[in-house]
Amino acid sequence: MIRLVFFFFTYRDYYMMLLQSLVLVYVLYNVDSSADRWPSGEYGLPKSKSGCPLADGFQWQTGWRYQDTNDHDDQVISNNSRSKEFHIDGNVTKIIVNRSFCMKDDTNDDKGRPMWPQGKYCIYKGMAACPYGLTKGNVFWSDDEMSDWNKNDAQGRYPDGQYWTFTLIRFCCQTKGIKNHPILLPTKSPFYLLPFESAQCQMVKWAVSSVEWIYYRTSGWENQDRAQGDYPYNAGKRHPTIYYCYYRGCNKTLNADSGTLHSPNHPRGYPNGQYCSWRITVNGTKRIHLKFAAFSLQSGNNTDVLYVYDGKDTSAKLLGAFHGSHIPPNEGIYSSSYSMFLIFKSDETVSYEGFCASYHALDYLSKIFFLFAPNIQVT
């Protein structure tokens, strides 16, 4: 005779569980609504090869600057260059730098828009004053100053500045913040910021960043390269290397009953300063089993950490904060509902291979059986 210990679920409890599972709940894709809107004011961003970022309530105006960076007689020693990874809409050769801009000059829909959040980064200045909280500066490049040979040109909408046989571009910089404190900006399409104070990128919530650069081998004759006020890191040096932080969204929503997820770049190593999320949602009558095939993070709960929540966002119960010295259990992690939310945050120092995991939906009774299987008695 087989005797099973009965699990006490009344009809009413079971009915309420199913009812709650079937209720449709509107879930805001981003944790903060301000993350869906570009901040107020007039300003510009470097344009990526994929185009300007998605806009809401305004249209980006575009333009470009063609810089003939070196004197005609110095072409044999001119050596402009760029990073291997390069998503800027433009062209860099030994003697010219051509790059494009996305300019926001429409403020009619600015009511209710957020301000630029505190951090350490720069953007291009528009024709009006810098947005609230940002401070201005400028960078001067000595281009080919032989007017008979200079091919400098500019068209469309470009940043506030002076564009002649030299180039002067004005910037607006946010200097009151901490790079490792993630800020909220729209991440549904790629965009750029310029780093301030160091080449490290400002952390942006729900985005992966990578550093790109352009080396400007400016005039070697009576060079006057300089900068004033607040400006992007390293831009004030003679023949400057200017850095550009390229951001791509990493807040994923997984709706299938099974799937996989992994840290950025796995297994090649995740970048520093990342803040990514995964929201898993399965059929309302099911639960989630998450199991890791690989897990390699920096040790310490104040370094690189993966947070797993038992629900749709961070308001749910924390199932675990996992890192190099506290890895997920071999049997995996089980949710108590049809949603699970993960956040991965990396600091500015050492990076490891990261993690990869798979999940699948479980029938409710399979989960109950798993939990109480040790109570089964056979006689």
C-alpha cells in the first residue's frame, strides 16, 4: 500500500491561485517612465551608423562636420586614426575626420520631460544655453590653416561653435555625479555620450557601453589646440584622442515558456560598468525554473552581482544576490509565480567570463511535487 502525505490546498485556495494567475497585469517596460523620454533642452549627440536615437515628441535634426585636420605640407606625417570598434556615422582617414550629429532644437514638447541626470558625461551644446544642471565648455582644433588647401566643410544642423579653417565645438557637461551610479536615459536604440574626467563611461541603467575613440592629428604648424570650461575627457590636449561611449539597450523581456540568457559578451568577458536586466514571464498558470550552465563573476557582494527577484520587478522578494563567492545552487532557482526578474551589475574594475543560464516553465503541481517530494512515504 502506498501512502502519500496529502498537501493541504482547499478548493478555494486553488481557485484563488488560478484567478490571480490569469489576471492581466500591465507591466511598465522600464522601471521609471523618465527612461522613455529624452531630457529637456537644446543639445546634440554623436550620430551612430544606425541613425539618431528614437525620439518622442520631437524630431532630431542632423548635420555633419568635415575636418581637414592637417596642413597640406604635413600630409606625409598626418595619421588620424580611430578605434577598431567604431559605430559613429562618419569617416576617419589619415588627413580628414568627418562625423555626424543628432541635434534636438525643438523645445515645444519639453513640459514634463526629465532633466539630464547627475553623472559625469558631456553632450554637444545647441544654439541655446546648456540644459539645466549642465555646464559649458569648448574645444578648439587647429585644422589645415593654409586657406588655399583647407577643405573644411559643414552642412545641416551641427553643434554650437565656429567652423572655418579651424574647428571650435561647444559642449555641455554634467559634472556632479558618480560614474558608477546608473542614470536613466532611453535605451531602446543605440546612442552616444562623451565621457568626462576619465575615459570610463557613465553607467546607464539597462544599457551596455563600450568605449570608442578618434585620434585627431591636427596641424603641426603653429598648433593652437586647446579647450576651455568643461569638456570631454582628454579633448584639451594637443593632437587629442577623444573618447565616445556607445550604448546599446540590455533590458530584455523573455515571454516564451523556455529560453536562454547570458551576461554581455559571454564567454569572452563582460564589460565593466554594466547594468542589465532580464524579465521572464511565462504562462500565468506556471512557475519558472532557472538553471545556470556557467557562472563566473568577481567575488564580493559589492563588486559584480546578479540579483534574482521572485516577480516582475525589484519590488518582489529577492531570491538571491549571486557573485563569485556565492554562486547559484546547482539545482537551480524556482519562482513562486509566473514572473522572474534579474539584474546584473558590474563595477569598474575586474571582469570575468560571466554567466549563461536557461529557464523553462513548470506546471504548478510539478513545482509542488518537487518541494514536498521528501514527504512521500512508501509502505
